[in-house]
Amino acid sequence: MLDPTIEMGQKMPGEFEATFSPNPYAARREEGLGALMSEATALKLPSTGRIVHYVLREGRNAGEHRPAIITKVWGDPAVQDVHVQLQVFTDATNDFPTGLGSNGLLWATSVMQDEESQALGTWHWPERVRA
């Protein structure tokens, strides 16, 4: 039972001060964080089957983003010299009244990544949506 006469900051009967020594697992934890960061970086490398956003180059809604799946990766991701082939999912005749893309699918070949300006005809990782 707590003693109501003890004030804040005073030790309770039988209480002791704990001393802490450095965590022997801290170095391992840091190594683990480094590994996680490497995994996070690896997750940002394009690979076949990943879903990305393609910026429509033409059509009624040029400049809008559409989902796409990477079907092939060309080049070396380690030096950021990469082009991808994409299967783009369009909004069918709302994006393209006739011709390519009007059936809801569009092939985009040798597409470059552009995370910053998201120029027409480029791809980027999907934006995060905050709730």
C-alpha cells in the first residue's frame, strides 16, 4: 500500500536507485538497423512485377498518373541507369477515345524513372497517402 505522506521525489521505503550499464546489444541493434536500411534501399530498386505509377504522355488526361506493372528492367540499377518496360492500366476510353490504350491497357517501352519532376512519359514509385 502506498504511504500518502511520501512526497514526489522522495524514495519509498525499500526503494533503491537503479544504475544502468551500456547495453551490450546496442552494437548489434545498430548493425540490424543498417541491414534494414539496406533492405529499404533494395525495395526501391525496380524489378519485374513491381507496381509503379506512369505519367501519361498523351491522350485526354496527359500528365495524370496511372498504375503500371514493370515487365522488364533494362540497365544497371546500382548506377541508376535503368529503363523499364511497363504494362500501363489506363482508364480506357476516358484516357484514349480510340486506338492504343482505349481497351484499358497500354505498353510503355524504355521508360525512365523520374521521382522529382514526374515528367510526361516517365515512371515513379506510388506516392504515400496519409490518412
